[in-house]
Amino acid sequence: MNERFNVEVLAWGTRAFEQDPSLDFDGLVRALPGVHPDDAERILGSRQRSSQGAAPQRTHGSYVESLGGLPAPHPLDYDWRFSATTVTDLASRTSVLAPRCGSIAMLGVPSLFGELREKRPDAKLMLADVSAPSIEALASKFSSDRLVVCDLLSTSLPNETADVVIADPSWYSEFFEAFTWAAAQIVPIGGYLLLCGPNYGTRPGASAEWEQIERYAESLGFELCHIQEALRYDSPPFERNALDAAGHPRMSSDWRTGLLGTFKRERASTVTRCVYTCDSTEWEEHMVGGVRWRVRSKAKQDRVSPVLSELVPGDILNSVSRRDSRRAGVDLWSSGNRVLGCTDTYAASLILQALGRGASPVTYLERSFGRQLDRVERDAVRASGRRLKTIIEVEQDEYLRSLETLSVR
């Protein structure tokens, strides 16, 4: 399969150069059907690398512009958000399909909610998303709408009916099945499902994945109307940093593309839901200055020892794939894809709480433990506090630099 994929990428690349011989590496990747820069460089070579000058200006639809008041995406949520252009286009497509005063349900698409509310003030809207921070942020602005924290792989589904469902699952088979099954419980006969998924060049076998998606959707009573290359995603901070670490520092923010499948519900179905076992890892979440942290839950220790260890050079994981075996050793994970090891994550969580409240980590931990820390413990807490604070400041600066890139485009 990999050999066939290589041949396909080579053909796509050749066609792109025939149409525009002046393409640099960034332009080439944007012209390919969702091919990752690593694959493009491996198969097509690096002769067309972007120049060593300034990074390309972010195109219309950059990440910072499309946040819409939402918190930064975290890699453990598999949260890629549409570009601003795609948000506008999807809102228009959905509005056409939904009747006046109809209902629209969104599954895993928080970045679309605000645009649809503005475009369709008459419609009843519902959003279900796994990210509690995203739902909370939207609820503060749209208090009258139905906003639900929901893991569609395993938890109970919202009791809703909608004329149109738009779903953007993580691009793995169990997510597609879970989201499509959920849509079948919501969409009546005659209604529509807009299903987002990987472009054909995303990875080997993407075409076969779409065939599998179509078969499963058909078993649920959906008929495919068409599939179009209609999606562009903005690289979130964790992906931008991963690309930088992988040697691709000057990619346009919207290089990643996807396909949109439009399905119409033609008949009822009695297919049984498949409930998937979620990752058993328990994570605590902390937000400090807009930077989100996931900390692996571990038991409280008698000795305070939040020593942070390096897992990868520079602390940035150069991959966003869940298949990366290094993920298993991560104890602290930032929204900028920085990963650290730590044997005492209980104390590390308290340090992040202290930083979030502007308190001294040592004082905060002493109050939490109800005793004074000894010299070794204090030194460990101070060192970890400094390191975490530095990472937070760096990631805040990364967001600001993205915003500055927008202001001069």
C-alpha cells in the first residue's frame, strides 16, 4: 500500500509542477491533496524547500483569526479547526440544507458555531463536543443554545433531532463510526449529514477509508450525494510546533485539507451502537495564561519531588499522530505540544495551580501539604516552577507572533 501511495504522491506532485513550475515547497504542499510535509519531502525531495527568508504570510483563515473566543486546542483532543474561509463556506452549505426555523446539530465543530448562529438566527442549534473548555467558552456567549460536553465514543448521546448534522470526527475509524451512528440518531428521513474526513493524500489507504465510511453510513440509512475537496484546516499551535521540530518551519497555516461528504437520510436503521473503550489514562487539565496543560494523574507522595525530565530534544514532540509510541511516556503535555516526564505529577499540578493564581509555588505547596518543605523539596519545586513558567511564556509569545503575522498580511 505504501508503494502505491508513493506513486500517487509522485503523480500529484508532478501534476502540480506542470501547472506551476515556480512552486516552492510550501506551495507544493498546499497544492497536494492533504499530503503531510514529511511525506511530500520524502517522496518528492527537498529541492523545492521554501527559501530561508521570512515565513510565508498566513492566508485568509489563520488559526488566531479563527479562534472565535475558543481556548487553544490541545493535541489530546485531536482538535483541528476550520480555516475562516471554510467556516464561512460550511455555514453557507448548512444553511441551504436546513429549512427556515429548522434545526442544525454540530458534532465536534466548535469553530463553526458562532458563524452559524450569526447566519441563521432563526435556527435551533446544538453542539456536542468532547472539550469542556470549548463548550464553557461558547456557553458564556450563547447561553440560550444547546451546548453539550459529550464523548460520542462512549457516553450517552444528546436527545436531539436535527434537519442537518455536520460532523468532524477525529480521522480514525472508531471516531467515524461513532459520529456517523450519532448522526443517524439525530437526523430524520429526508435530513442531511455533512461528514468531514481526510483528503486522499493524508495517508496510505485514505481512499479505502472513505469507501468504508460510505458502506457504514449506508447501513445506517444514509445515501451518499457527493464527496468534495471543500475543507481547509488551520494548523493549531501544537501542529505548528511539531512541524517546526520536524524541520518544516515555514509552512502556511492552512496546508491541511480534507474532504466533505454530503449524505441524505433515506431510510431508518436498527444498527446497534458500538461503544468504544476510551484511553484509560486520567488527565487533569490546567490553564495558565491561556496555555492548556494536561497532567497525568498520579498518587500523592510523601516526599515532594516534581522533577521534570526531558523526553525529546527541545521538549517539542515532532509528531501529532496518536500512533507515536513516545506518547505513552508523557506526564505533562502543553497545548503547544511540549511534553515532559515527571514522577510526582501531584506536586506538578499544584505548581501549575500556583502559577495560574500568581502565587509562589513553594508557599502554595506548603499550604497544600500542611507542612514546610525541606531544602531539597523547595529546590525541586522552584526549579520546576521556573521551567514551567518559561514554557508558558514561550507559548504565549508564539501565539502573539502568529497574531503579528496576520496584522501585516
